Amino acid sequence: MLEAVEKNTSPGAPLWSAVLAAAGTQEALDLYRDVAESLERHVPDDDIELLAQVTAECALLRRPW
């Protein structure tokens, strides 16, 4: 379902599923990694680096438009 929602997200835009992954649990990071990879987006192999990327994406999602 997340992949269907995210497929229309512009390539340079943050994924909304980053909000779920920000929990930092292994399951949340794995889910985010699966969605991002299915959309052909690069994600770090290292969980700490991935969490940093997810945190940055969440900050972009919270910015005022």
C-alpha cells in the first residue's frame, strides 16, 4: 500500500513513509528500505545512516510550504 501511495512522489521529494521509519525500529527501517528500493531510490545499507536520511526527510516534510 505504501508503494502505491509513494509512486507519484517526485524523485527528489522526501517519501512520506519516512514518518513511519523515524520510529527507528528494525521493522520500520526495513519497511522504508523496501518501499524506497521498489521506487528505485538509493538508501544506505547501514541502519544508522538510513535513520539519518529518514530524519532529514522528515524535517523536509515538516517545513512550511
